[in-house]
Amino acid sequence: MLLTFDETLKKISEGKLLHIAGTQHLLEKLPKGNWIGGTGEHFMGDDGGVVTKKLFYVVEMPYDNYTIKTYTVDNIKDVAKDAYDNGFSVIILPFGSAINAEYAKNANEYENMYMTTIAGWIAGRNLDNPEQIPKVGNGQAGEVYEDKGVALHVQLPIDKIATVNIVNIFTPDENSPVIEFDEEEFVVTNCIVDGKKQSFPKFIKENNLNTMVPMIGDYAGANINISIQEVGDNSVQVAAPPVKGIKYRWAKDLPNYGTAFQSRSAELEGKNIAFGCNCIYNFLYGELEGKHHPVFAGPATWGEIAYKLVNQTFVYVTID
């Protein structure tokens, strides 16, 4: 739900366990308490998409057994080991940081990663305010960081189970050439098409590819998106590094981006969603501000975490 600063303070003072998203200057003012948070100003609230500097998006977590921990680039590899055997974890990492890059490149190799339920998001800023710095907060420590990550590890009762899910409105275009990469970086210069290495930005421009839709990789049968952030003269900035050995295709264009989200809403009706976040590209390209999508609640983020870093998806955790 969207709350004012004072309403959020009240919940913190009552000792509530909270997941918070809000603008940098408000997040930095929050007192110590049982909360984790990250920066952002785009949200899917109860009344639809909202962009605000004055409100927090707050989720009260009704759990008694949990731990809140700060991670550095050196120990983020332990995040899955620190999780409860029966529960779920929410990770928040600041966009553009070394820990964001470390997680994006190496999370698949972390010990115990796919034996627990790991979800989360990448904290960002308002796109119109480049002076803002993406940050995350550990309420128990009373600290806000631009170079560290935070995680809330929740233990569930023995009769409950958590599952991480992805809503991906995109499908691969079967007419797209297969694209491969030998650079696992956020800035990519070359791609390999039909076995031939070529300039990635030139490939995009010469084929007039729509960069509002992502590339889609086949990860052992799962469709995983990689969003295009910026196409330069000599390189392309992507929202998640491509993986060597994965075959990518461009996604099919959508006749109506916002309608595509609405049509997928039905599958979430009636689910007990403990956590959710939606990519900021979906928010912007789908023109979701002011539109009512009650099941797609949560911050609009600069990257989503469903075990690994993913893009242009809605990620959510259900409790059954």
C-alpha cells in the first residue's frame, strides 16, 4: 500500500516487519526498525500506477521468524546459504553498483541458490532526476547504502511453502535470427549471428529492431529477457549481462503493451502474494501510470530478481 512518511513512521515505531520502497531523500530519513528498503518513485499501488516523491510503497510482512542482513560484494555469494530452508528471501541491490554486477554475473553459481526461494529487485531512481543515487536500506542497522545489498530472510510455518513466479508478457519471434554473445557484461560491443561476429549496435540499427521489447534467451526451457537500455555508436548497454552459450532471439512486438499486462492479470487473481515487483520498462512502455492493475502491486524496478537477475517481468512470491 502507499503510505505517507508519517504513516510509515508509525508502523516502524510499532515494530512491524516492513518492505519499503520510496524516493532517496525520504528513505534516508527513516529511523531504525524492522525494515528493508530501496529507492524508486514508480509504483503499482492499489489504485494503479503512481509516480510520487511523497509516498512510500509499504508491505507489512506478517512473520515472526526472520533475519535482516547487509551484504557486500564479497559475501553476497552467501545469500542463499543464509536463507531459511522453508521460507523466502527478498534481496534489494542498488543499480549500477559493483554488487549489482557481481550478482548479475555470478548468482547462478552461488551455493544453495536453487534450494531456497530467492526474489527481489534492483533499486533505482526517477528517470528525470539523474542526481538521485540508487540506494538500499537496512532498518535494523539504521543504514542506507549505495554500494551494498540488503536481504530479508523469512521463515515460514511448517505447513506453508513459498514459490517465486515470473509473469513474462513476451515471446520469442521465431523469425528472429539466433543471437549469441561472448561478452558477459552490461555494456556489449559485439554479437554473433549465424556464426559471424559483428557489431551489436550496428546489428540492431541495420535490422531496425524495436528496443522497447527485449531479447529472450532459452535458459533450459525458461524464457529469460534481457532489456536494451541504450544503443550507442560502438556499444549497447543492457539491463542484465547476456550469458555465453545461451541462444537469444528478439521478442515479438506487442500490439498494445498495456493491454498485454491486463490480459495476464487473471492468472494472479486469488493468489496469496507476499512480494511483488514490476520492471520500470513495463511501467513506462505500458503507460501504466494512472491505470488500474490491482494484482500487479509493488515497486517499478531497475531489474528484478527471480533467483537470477531478470528484466521486463513481473516477479512475485506466493505463499501456499
